[in-house]
Amino acid sequence: MSYSNMEVFLFHLKRVFKTKPGMSRKVASLAYKEAQTFKDAGQRNVFSVYFNGGTTPGEKDLVVLEWTDHSIQSIFREGNDVPEEALNIGREILELCIDNWLEINELLTPDKVVN
């Protein structure tokens, strides 16, 4: 199959934040601002942020930032100009969290489907 006319993303990335009690909406707002800063700098694709502050079923005080990308690259890679605003927001997020982790999965593209 040819992908010449479409953009193909190979990875789904998900940053999960376990917030201090009652901080999920604040962390979600900050995560959105941080991700938008990276997007505006051309370092992130379309993203979404969702949270559970306890008003929906499931584990509360969780925030999820997710996006797709062509490759897995550290923001701290050599030569990358990390926006200072994003670093400052990231530090603020960490102060409001108990833990955070990154989940990375390979996307199934048509050429990877097993017949």
C-alpha cells in the first residue's frame, strides 16, 4: 500500500499524570498549555487532554495527554530548542502530581496487518 498522499503516524504516546487530590482539572489545564506550546513550536502534532476529577466513573485524579507521532524522540535531544515556557509549565505540573509515566504503543498501519 502506498502512503504517498497521507500522513502516517507510527506511534501513539500517552503521558499520564496521577495528581494530588483535587488537582486534576488544574493539571489538565497546564498539560494542555504545555502541549500547545510544543505544538506551536512545531514539536508536537494534534493532541488531546482528558481528566477525571471524580465526577465520572474510573480512577480519579488522573490526567492523560495523548498524541501520535512519526517517531519517538526525547525533547532533550541534541539540537532541539525546547520552549522555555513549556519547561516552566512542566515544572509546575510536577509540583501538583504524585506520579507520572509515559505509555508508548506502535500503531497498526495497513502494511502491518497480518493476513
